[in-house]
Amino acid sequence: MTYAITQTCCGDATCVSVCPVNCIHPTPEEPDFGRTEMLYIDPKSCIDCGACADACPVEAVFPVDSLSPAQQEYAPLNAAYFADREPAQAPAGPNFHAWGEPSFERSLPSDFAPLRVAVVGTGPAGMYAAEDLLLHTSAEVTLIDRLPVAGGLIRYGVAPDHLSTKKAGDTFARFHRHPRVRMHLGVEVGRDITPEELSAHHDAVIYAVGASAGRRLGIPGEDLPGSICATTFVSWYNAHPEVAPDAVDLSTERVVVVGTGNVALDAARILVSHPDALAAGDIAGHALDALRAGSVREVVLLGRRGPEDAAYTRSELLALKHLPGVELVVDDHDPRTAAAIDGAEPGDRAALLADVTREEVDWSRPPPAGRRIVFRFHSAPVEALGDDGVRAVRVTGGDDGREIPAGLLLRAVGQRGLPVTGLPFDEATGTVPHEGGRVAGLPGTYVVGWIKRGPSGGIGANRTCAAETVGTLLDDAVGGTLPVPEQGAKAFQRLVRRRNRRVVDARGLAEIERAELALGRRDGRPRVKLATLPELVAAARGGRRRIPG
């Protein structure tokens, strides 16, 4: 028996570090690392020890003979990665694994005073940086987030039905109450404190603020009611407190989603999934109510290019194919689509659509009975039509284009970072200029994650990104180029509480956790997220009885 890595792989390579026979690839030392959709286990080398399954933070590794019907494609998918690769040579000697010389890249001189480092942002990028500092140095870490709850992308970006992926948050949560961590949630740099004040109290500051803005289409009608960015939709169903519960209207039968990336597939899946299945996750209560009362039966995914160039990962499409009660259809309006699917090599993205129904959809008719997702490739939006709101989307494809009647248009064409107060900003890339994570012209200031490299890579990609930034920071510390902080940790805590009396610390975060779990038990769900700032702050104060519902 062998093991296989499945859909929820986060790619952080924890499994690689525990494998005794080096059968998981690509490793962080290999060129493919960070470029593949997931990691893979070589069935010819696996010795069935289970160490990878025990170590995986997102429960993505299973024995092949225990894979569910929806997961069975992952056994050949893992094997296919190694089909044309030369097997690694067995090391000489009694050990299975060719261990390299030990290295201590994160170590500091023994007489080096502990650094005080502020990390702005508590999503995966910020927490990987904090973890690196806490595990490998004696640094004291200040965690700051503008929202009164931690988690970032894991809490507000991962789909609510991807519960295994959300388990990565448990790995980070163990550092929230670390003895060398101080947490200040609900504090915004640039509003409550200035970047200069933050730097004056710390040896270094790492900004991990992500890329929260959605890209625009640049078409007429894009700002009509009913045309929203997919990031807004994702935040809405994940109970983000800055998106109103009534921000999305689901009274339409058909929704058009522009884009074929994983965010687009997440949106489509949530829109057509049975609400009872979604209730088993942590979807926002208002979103669950809206889906129960809504009319959506068909989601159209628009792809400007063909299926061979679709941006979704194979694992996300495989999950979509196993969605109960939902039909997948490929709009056969362009002969290039069928040619790409029929001519694809096994394992290619396009080949995964070979068994999907193809039909030339008649858009003048309402959606058929049931629920379905339609892939329309070689088609781009030209205009959103309507007066008081979206009623149709004009798209390319065919002799003269088409109008697709729809009451909701979601733009899932990528994200970009926003300018960070006090930091330089590259408008073209939506990132902060840096060298190995070091912000140009600002000693002691660093970036990590999407604001550093752009919106690419999943949760695990932030681990290597954080390692680079922390390595640069420590090099600067040893080199004596970090500015000396003017004041200490207690002075910073007094400053923060003077500016914002609603700041949430680790104890308050634990109260929010207890409140949400209690609401979940009441409703027979794993968790019910608090969806407004007042609710979150009240829960942090232990005021669960004042929480609505």
C-alpha cells in the first residue's frame, strides 16, 4: 500500500521534512517547488510509514486503499508526476534518506539580545514569519491586525466547505498565546498608529497585508448594481465584517462569473451547492439564509482563452465534478474548445473535461431544471447590460457575440495589493518594492506574502516566502543595520490602548472562538462566525449574551 496527496494540499512541505525515504516531491530545494499545483508521493518509493499523513496540517494525505470515490483520481495523479522522471538514486549506507549537512540558517550569536519584531497581518504569510522567528530565534513578536480577529486569508478567503484546508489555521493558532507574543487586533496602521510609531517601538516591522483589491474588467456597465468583485462575494459568504450581510442578491436564476481560476470555481460551487451541505462548514449565517431563499440554478464560467489555458487547478475541477446534484456542461459554441479537449494528453487540464457533457447552449432560454455549471471558453465579457441593475452580459463568441441573461455578474479576474501607509508602492505590480523582503529605503522594514510577490501561490507558498524575508531580517540584525528602537514593548502597549480602547488581545480572541463555537452548537453546526465588528468586539469582552441570535 502507498499514500497519496489529495485536493487539500497546502504545499508547505511539512510532509517532505518527515518523509524517511524522500518520496515526496517537489521538495523546497527543487526548481519545481512552488510551481506545481500540489505535492506528490512517488508510489514506487513510498514505504507506507504514514509519517506524512501524521504531519500534514490540512489532512490531505491518505492511504490509497482508503481514498473515497471522489478522491480516487489522486492515486494516478500522484503517480503521473513521476512517470517521466528519473528515480532518485538510493544513498549509500544504512539510511533511506540522503540527509544533507545540518544548517542553522535562523540562528543568531549566543550573546545577541532578543529582537522585537512587529508583524502586521495575521494571515498565513504573517504567521509563517512569526513562526520562523519564534521557533528559531529568541525574538519577541507583536502581532497586529486591523480586524478584531486573527486568520486573514484562512478565515476570510478559504471556502467554507474546505474545512480541511482551514485546519492550517490551527497550526498558526498555537502561536497566538506564545509567551513571546503580544497580540493587538483591531488596530490599523495608518489610522490608530503611524508606521513611524510602530518602528520606534520595534527593531523591525514585517508587513503581511495581502492583496485585497479585485481587478476590474474595464467594460461598460461594470459598476451596475449586481456587478461585484468575486473577492467581495468570497468575503460575504465568509462573514467578513466589512461586507454587509445584504451585499449580494441571489434572486436571479443565472449568474455569470468572469474567470476560470480557483476563486471562480469556488464561487460557482458555493452558488449551486445544496445549502444543507454548506451548513456543515462555517459559511456565514446570512449567506446560508440567502442561498436557501435564492433562485440560482445555473452558473456560467467565462474563459477568455481555451480549456488548455484555464487557471483552475486540477484538484479544484475534480472536486467540482463530484458535486452532488450538479451537472457540468461545456458550451460547444467554438470548435477550438472541443479540439483542445479531445487532443489533450492524460492529466492535462483540458483532458479532465473529456467526460463532461458538451452542448451549444441556447442562451435565449432560461436555465433547465436542476442545477448546473457551464464552462464557456473562448468568450470574454464586452458589456454588462441593464438600467437599475444587471439583467444580461454581452460576451464574445459566435458570429456576432451573445447576450447571456443574468442578474448577477462576478468578476474573478485576479487581485492586487493596495498602497501601504508609509511604504513605497509599485502601481504596475500592486506590490511594495523590496530586495529579498527588505523594503527599499526603509531600514528595519520588510514585506512578506502577496504584498511582496503579488497574488500568486496558495497557503504553503508563504512558508518559503517568509523564510526568505526572515533570513534577510536576521542578516540585517547581525550586520548591525537595524535601527535601534526608541521605546519598549510596554510603552507600545500603552500607546495602542490609548489610541484604541477596543483592541483585542489573545484572551479576547479566545473569547471570540468560544462564542462562535457556542453559536455553532446551538445551530448544529461546527461554528457560526460573528459577522459584524460590534459582535466581534462584544464577544472579545466576554459579552456573548449581547450577541444577536
